[in-house]
Amino acid sequence: MDTVRNYKILDCTLRDGGYYTNWDFNKELVHTYFKSFNELPVDYLEIGYRSSPMKEYLGEYFYCPIYVLQEAKSLSNKKLVIILNEKDVRPEHVKDLLEPCKDLIDMVRIALDPEYLGRALRLAEEIKKLGFEVGFNVMYMSKWKQYGDFLNQIKEVDAVADYFYMVDSYGGVYPQDVKEVINLVKERTKCKIGFHGHNNMELALINSLTALEHGADIIDATVTGMGRGAGNLKTELLLTALNASQGLKTDFNALSAVVDVFERLQQDHGWGTNLPYMVSGANSLPQKDVMEWVTRRFYSFNSIIRALYNQKEKVQDN
Amino acid sequence: MDTVRNYKILDCTLRDGGYYTNWDFNKELVHTYFKSFNELPVDYLEIGYRSSPMKEYLGEYFYCPIYVLQEAKSLSNKKLVIILNEKDVRPEHVKDLLEPCKDLIDMVRIALDPEYLGRALRLAEEIKKLGFEVGFNVMYMSKWKQYGDFLNQIKEVDAVADYFYMVDSYGGVYPQDVKEVINLVKERTKCKIGFHGHNNMELALINSLTALEHGADIIDATVTGMGRGAGNLKTELLLTALNASQGLKTDFNALSAVVDVFERLQQDHGWGTNLPYMVSGANSLPQKDVMEWVTRRFYSFNSIIRALYNQKEKVQDN
């Protein structure tokens, strides 16, 4: 679409947004999604997890069965991506999980805790053997400096990964942190670098632009920011900003068509930031609990914030 | 509350939020507002406009009659502020409009187009004679460099103003723009400097923190970002960020109480950014029209964005 830009964009709305719909999406929405993105300057679409069966009910885009992937492939002109949760998948599962996807999927990403980089490296070897591009989505970047071993091991990803992602899991990093961490990473790997920002503090755009400015090769975003907790960088915000500042060619009719269907879904599920997510982001506290408290609408904001502060001070609380 | 900080915070929810409620607010909400802010590290509350009678209906906080100011004064322990629209007020109106407020209001701000700085200076002289603090809220900072005369005249505010505000009317400036403009201003005036950010591009927080870092003395914000068009920097976001990064002492129970009542109001009025506001912000297009189009829900996003692009290219369109 535009050949001069030196970075890629990955939209992961269906994958990250699935936290709000339990990975169920209706057919009409999915069609609008793929059709709209065919006209937009985005390179990769991450459509879900690929997982072994779990005990509780989880929707289509948590498992991405072959018929889901085939339909996506038939509707989309983009590179397609799935992600694995490192904690749930071992190297011996890779062949069964991924061999059937060989002609349907271009990249497999691994979501991992930095503590398990070693295990993820062995998993990646198996994935690479099947010929996929491989991405490492490494969580908790605001705490990486506390994981000394992890920083020393980063160089080992060169052998097995195409993209090494910094994930701002808490949505609490600032542009100066992005700059600092990207430099730490660039000193240690020749891998292409990605940034996945959460929007608790409304810093996802400026953090992503800062990452690009300091040499990031790929940026993640989701339509309307739909994603776990406070959500992600909004795809429409990233494209609008790059269109105005760098002339990124963007079809705003296609963009508004896909934004429109997700905004309607948002009225039911209410993702986006709010005071409890801001507090969890600003203090690097896990937003998994906050998401449960907020979406159940059972607790007052007051009690959520009190609970968060107790977590921060490691006081026990119900 | 905390004596060491070297900057002030002004909350202007009732004034800027009035664009969504036609400056009507119910008594209970107003009570919660003042009571909560009594416990929060905010210095000034701007409660509305003071205006001569207009033809169309406009609510209490557009006129701020004396009984409204008296009630605010009785409920609040903060400095109280009103704002005048420079385009609607002449020096000869000042005595009638403002003399009755002398013991109720601490600061009077003037919202002005940079083109009319000369006229605003004469207006400010009259206001200053009555003993108020005076603020200049100068709009369109993304275009100031195109107003050569304005930049040359800035030094004249020293004689009549306490605060000189950079207003990002379009919500489209980036941190590097804030840094550039604040330096242009600091070279020209000894006045204390303020920043009023809009949130079209979700840059209001980082722009405000950048302004503080480069010497701004006062920051504007509104609860839940309630304000014209895409809205403002969210007060709760600013306080949460400063609490976590600088130890600003913040009562989160009081903060969540006031956020809660405005979030309920937001469900009816739906302020906040969206794709049309992002496009208007990124391209410095007026958001007044966009606000009308979006809130009437009569036009599709597609047609709004097409209209915005036509404005940008100066094509006529209905």
C-alpha cells in the first residue's frame, strides 16, 4: 500500500479483545473486520490463541480451529498471526497444535513471563522448525530491570525469533522508560523490536510513537483499544496520527466502518481506562483483578481503589 | 495540603463541561463536586462563565449569578475562578459584570483568539483594577507561529496578567510542540505560564507533564475529561500520575466520589475522543462543528470524516 515506511503495524483486536467477549465474535463483525483491514495500511492481523482444550468454556478465537483460520485466510489479504500462552504450551504440543496451520498462518507469537525465557526459547525452536515467523511478546517491561538473568539471556532470541516485543503489561510506562528499555534491548539482540502498549494512563500512543522514533520495527494496536483491562493503543488513533504526521495513506471510510462495529460492541462491554485502571497502571499493579472487579460492577470504585492500595502496600484484604 | 510542589492545578469541569449540559448541573452533583475537591490537591476551581444576557437559553453556570457564586463560596475551600469570552465582553462591561463578584471570586480568566490580544489587554486592565488575579487563556497554540504580531505583543501581558495560558484548542499538539512553544513564551514574558490541553489524540496527560517539566506553573484539568468536543485532561489521571511519580498526596476516596457522579452523567452525554475528533485534532481542524455532528448522531462517522477532509482541503461540502 505504501512501500516507503520502515515499520510494520499489527492489529490484534480479535485476540486481545477476546478478553471481553470470551473470544466469541459474531460472523458479521468478523467479516467487516477483515474486509475493512484489506483497505488499511496494517501488515499483520492476530486473530486469536491456539490452545489445547481447557476446562471452562472459551470461544472460537481462543482455539482458532482450522475452519476459523480458513475463513480468515479466505477473507483477508494480510499476514495472519496466532499467539500461544507460553505457560500453557510445551514443545511436545507444538506439532499437533501448529502443523495444521502451516498454510494458513504466517506468524506465531509467544506470550511469556520474562522468568520463563529459557522455556520459551525451546518452544520457539519447535515452532521455527515448522517454518513460521516467530514473535516473543515479553510481559512486564516496567519490571525487566529487576530480572537480571532475563536481560543477560535476551541475545539468545536471535537464533529463533523474528520479533522481540516489549509489552507494557501494566500500562504504566512513560516515553522515557520506552526509550531506556528499547536501548537496553538493542544492545543485546539483533532481532527486530516490537512494542505492545496498554492504555491505562492514556500513554499508549506517545509510547508507541516514541518506540518507532527509537528504532522499533512493529507496533501493536486494536480497534477502539479493545483489549484486556484498560485496553490497548487504538488502531484508529495510531493510523490518524501517522496519516497526519507522516502521510501514511489511510482509507478513512474503511477505518470508520470497522471502528463503528466495535464501538457498538463497546457499549455492551465498556472497555477503556478509568480510575481503578489508572491507579493499577501508575503503580504497576496487575490489572487482571481490576478487570474482574470493574466488569462485575459489584464493588464500588472506592473499594476497588482501596484494595489496590492495600495490594501496593502488601496488606491482606478481601 | 502539600506545600512543596511548585505548580498549581485548576479544575474547570463545571465551566468546560457545560458545553455538554448547556451549563445546567443539578444541585446534588455540584455539592459532591465542591465537597470532594475540598479534600483534593487542587488549587483553583473554575465554575463558569460570567456573561451578559444572550438570546438563546443558557444555564446557571454560563451566567454565574451571585447566588451561584455565594453557594460555591460557602461550599468550597478553594480559590474560585470565572472566565469571560473576550469576543463577547468589552472594557465598559467589566464593572457591571464583575464588581458584584469581588468577595466571591479570586481569579478572572479571559478566553481569547490571539488575533485580539490588544483588545484583551485593555479588558484585563479593567479587571485588574477590581483586584482580581487575571489569567489569559490564549487559544490555537498550534497556529501561534503564524500570528507574528501576537508573539511580538506577548510581553505586554506582564503588566496585567498573573497567568498566561497556552491552549491546545484542537487537541493536536505533541510534547515536542509544547516544549517549543513554552520556550517561545518564556523568552517573551515573565508571567506565570499555564497549559490547557484537549484530549483528541490522548496526548493531554503527556503534554501537561511536559509543560510542567519545562516550567509551566499551572495545569488545567476536568473530571472524566468533561469538556468541549473530545474533552480535556482528566483530573483523575493527572492526580494519579503525580501521586505515583511525585508523591502528590491524593485522597482517592474523595477522587473516586467525584469521578463517580460525572461518569454517570457521561453515560447520557458521551464526551470523550473518537475517530472524528482524532482526525480534527491531528489536522488542527475546529472541533466545534465535529461536536455538533457527533452529538446529534444524525451523520455517520463516514460522512463526518469526509466533511473534515473536505474542510482540510477547503472543498465546499454540506
